[in-house]
Amino acid sequence: MAITAAAESPGDDVRRPELSRRQINVIYGTVALGLLLAAMDQTVVATALPTIVGELGGADHLSWVVTAYLLTQTVAAALAGKFGDQFGRKRIFQVSALVFILGSLLCGAAQSLIWLVTSRAVQGIGAGGLLVTATALIGDVIPLRDRGRYQGGLGAVFGLATVVGPLIGGLFTDSGLGWRWVFYINVPLAVLVILVAARTIPAITSNRRPIIDYAGIVLIGTGAAGLTLATSWGGTEYPWNSPVIIGLFAVSVVLLVAFGFNERRAQEPVLPIRLFQSRVFVVSSALSFVVGFTLIGALTFLPTYLQWVQGVSATVSGVRTLPLVIGLLVTAVLAGTTVSRTGRYKAFPIAGGLVMALGLFLLSRAGTGTSVLLTSVYMFVFGVGIGLSMQILIIIVQNTVAYRDLGVATSGVTFLRTLGSSFGAAVFGTIFANQLNHHLTDALRQTGVIPPNVLGVPSAVHNLPPNQSGPIIEAYAQSVHSLFLYAVPVPLIAFALAWFLKEVPLRDMARKAAPDLGEGFGMPDAQSSDGELERAISRVFRSEGPTAAPAVLAASGTGLGAADAWCLAQIHLRTRYAGPIDLDGIGRAYRLPGPVLRPAFAQAAFRGLVAIDDNECLSLTGRGEEYYGRLAEAWKAWLLTKLPERDGQRPTRADLDAALSRIATRLVDTESNQPPEAVAVGPPPR
């Protein structure tokens, strides 16, 4: 199933396919299975590691079994989105699954720890591609009205995989199959993913010839690898203040800064700088980092509390964390569905930050005497907070960037969440280790000498006499208490950041609301008062707007000519309602080469109103924003004098602002879904 279509929006080269409900459900099941495999293998080896080391040896390189996977997964996550935009997400999804199969086979066949570490690195490359393209494919094939609950379901799959990974690893390791089947089980499932994807997922391809940003790939790959190594080694292999860790952080920062400079000049950048012109993308990315930091950090140590303090087995501890997954699933689906229906999203990450903080505070109150029910409630509350925050960020970003940037924007948010997870695991691990060392030293003064083979096994400690087990269990309880309590400020940072999240109309919300487009404005079918006001605005503009334009321009006090005013309106409206825009994108809207329009924008730039970067991306300067604001105020003042009264009253300024916002959203969005000659935002300058 292949699709190559005309532009969907300025700067886009593809159109989302129309699929039946059955096709969507099959594709979703395939994507969810791919995501499950990739996410679960982050943690599945945790319970199998002691057995693996016992058979393969090399205990001094034990941490690399986890670090190698996380390292290559982080790098692949940073690159997979751009590759999906260029070569097609279906192709990258299938290649990622194939690489994941190869890595799994090599892991299962490992005859030494070095072999296993190398194979885990291969497996991580496939996993990073699966994580990003699975999420981006949802934006490809599922309309906004359904995307919320589907993305919410993927969030629950991710949370479930993280929780049950150690459980699955323990079950295989303890069974007659052995630890190698922790990896071999991936093979038939990933083969199924490839086969079903080949038959069901549409191959959406671009008309443009792919251009690879090799320098960008090297810079972000090595920079991300350095940060991952620093957070993985810090506090474990090396002290945080050691030259190795400090050097890794310093070199990584230099590489990422160089990456930023490179992206400004690259013809097809891995992570386009234009995305950072969108406050929605910037804030969503920062929130994704904080959510990843909090989620993985907390999930890593919940089993520690359940096994050491409450005395349950590794298998039962996995089951006991299901309330967290349920809370995540329910709220992620509800939040996503609500956003899909209303277009309102800002409240969810704000509430999510507060609820996450509350959940961590409640978990910090859990001790040796806390009941199973109360612990489950605490985990459920924390899961609710994660569900309100995690996948909603993907929905926001996918529906506020241009379609051509869907993959790379998804990749950016996922990359930062993965990086946040690395930092969270490292920082929380250091806090826990320091607290445990302090409390356990005090406990051992009370218990006397306890054999190390007993002290390192939760079930063995719980089998000791109460006068010996009690202080040790209390040491773990106090350490987990401190960990969760110190973690409370982290989601509060997310709460503060969420207030800076700009709420703009979602691209697909406008499409749902615009069944047709009139001559210049999208007119609604409903006979509501809002619809009547929008039609009245359209009529006034059509009948009197051209004649009134010179007087309105003069009344604005800006001294702008018609061409400058047109340029300012093009940039402001498109950037606000469709995301960052470049000169070629506006040209395609009028079936004109970008250079034909360049003189008009260059003249506006000469006057200090417009900025044009090296990639021909357009933005308004401070002066341009000021002049556009004055011009918009002049048009609104004129409109308020021309609009007819209804029930003896003229429309209020608030009514006018809301109506103009709806019209502009539909106008830009409909332009992105019709042939370019069908509609454009105003005539080009003559």
C-alpha cells in the first residue's frame, strides 16, 4: 500500500491516507506490539543479570549490558524521526524491527559478556527506531478525533512494558527455558510485526529527493552518547566529580552546541531549528524531559520498596505495580480523547505536574506498616499524574507542527524523554545509594555481622529473626522515603513549565470544523450565533474590505504599504496557526516559485519588519510584530463599526477576536488540505 500525494500544507509533500476502522485497528495493534518489544527490553534483563553473569562471567562489565542498549537507543531515537520523514515511516519501522530481530538473535546466542554487550547495542538501535516511528505512525494514519485514546493506549503500553519487563525476565530465567529466551522470544513477535506492517501500514513517501545531514547525525549521535554514558557511569563506575564524568559532560555540551550551529546551515537538518521558533514545541520538549526523568526514576525503585520493605517476590512486585499502569492508562486515554474533541490541552500537563508531585509525596509516606491497599492507591495517584502528562505532549506536538516535521518533532520529544529517563535513573540512583549506605551502616550496628549472600537477597533478609531483619528493612524503607521525598520538586518544575505552554488551535481541529471553504474564509454549516458572526465578517470583507484597505492602513499609523502588510499577515497567521513557515512554503500555496515572492519579503526585511534566515525561514522581528498588532487593531476597529447588530447589540471585541481566530485557523488548515490553486491566504502582492 503506497501513497505519494500532493502537498498537504505549505512545505509538506504528503497527505494522510484515509483508512477504514478495521485497518486502523490492525495497524495500531502492530505499532503497539513493536513499541511493547522496544520498551520492555529496556528493563527485561534486570532480573536475569545475576544468572547471565554466572554463566558468561565478566562481572566487572555488568552495567554495560544495560548501558549499551540505552546508549544506542537514545542515539537512534534522535535520528529515526528525520529518517522517517525522508524515507517513509513504514520503511524505517520495518528496518528497525529487522535490526531488533538481529540484535535479539545475537543476544540469545552470546558466548561471552562482550558478545552480549555488543549485541545489546545492535538491539538498542532497532528499539530506538521502533519507539519513535511507532508514535509517529499514529499521527500518519489516525485522525485527531481518535488520536487521543490511541496515543493514550501507547502511553499505557510504554508504562506496562517498563513495569513488567523485570517480571518477564525473571519468569524466563527461573523456568527451564533459561535466560536466553528473554531475547529469543522477541524474534517471532518482531517477525509478526514486520509481516503485518508490510500488508497494512500505508507507505507514505515524499516527492523530494532525500538529503542526508551527515554532520548533524555524527554530532547529535556522539553528543547524546556522551550524555548517556555520563549519566550511566556517574556515581557507579566513576564518582560524579571525577575527570571522566566531567569530561563526558563537557564534550557532550560542546558537540550539541556544534550540532545547533550545523543545523542552521544544513539543507535538510536532523532537527530543524525552525521547530524551536514554536513555543509549543520548546515547552513540550522540556516537559517531556521532566516526565521521563520522573517516570523512570520512580519506576526503577518501586520494585525495590515492594521487595525489600513489603517482602514480596520479584514476580509479585511486578503485579503489584499494575495500579500505576491502570492510572496511567485511564487518564492518558481520557485526556487524549478530551483534547481530540475540544482542542484544549494546556490544563492537562498543569494538572499532571501537581498530581505527579502528590503521588511522589504519598509514596514517600509508605513505610514498613503501609497496607497493600494504601500502597496501591499511592501508585494509582502517581500513575494518574503520568497519564495526564506523558502522551498528551506527543498529541500536542504532532498537531501544532507542519506535517513535513511530524516525524522529526516526534523524534525530538521522544529523544528528550529518553534522555530525561537516563538522567532520572542516574540521579535517583545516586540519592538512593547515598541514603542506603547511611541507613544500612546504622542498621548493621544493631544487627551485628550478616553474611553478604544474605544481605543482598530480599527474601533471605525477611527470613532472618525479627531483631536482625527489622533494622535492615527499616533502612531500606527510610532510603526509599528520602528518595521519593527528594523527587517531589521535579514534577513541580513540570507544573511551572506547563504554564508557559501556549494553547494554539490544533491543525486537525480546524479540519473537523471546516466542511467547506468560501471565497477567502471557511464557513461553518451550523446555524449558530458564532457561525452567523463569521459569515457576517466574510460578507463585510468581501464587499467593503478592498475599498477600505487604504484607509485602514493609514489609520494604523504604521505607514505600511499593501505589500508590507501582506507579508506581515502571511508570516503571522501561518506561524501562529500552522507552525513555522519558509519562503518556498508560501510560494507553493500560490503555485509560485519562492524566489518570485522573495523581493516583497526582502523589502520588508530591509525595513526591519521581517527576518529571513539561511534556510529561507520567515519570522517577524519585534518591530514587525508591533506593526502587525497595530494593523490588526485597525482592521478590528473598522470591522466593529461595519458588522450588523443582532438583537439590538453589536458584537463585542471578545466575540470578534474569537471569530477571527476560528476563521484564520480554518483558512490556513483548509489550505493545507486542498490543492494549492484552490485557496490561499489573501492575494500575493502585485
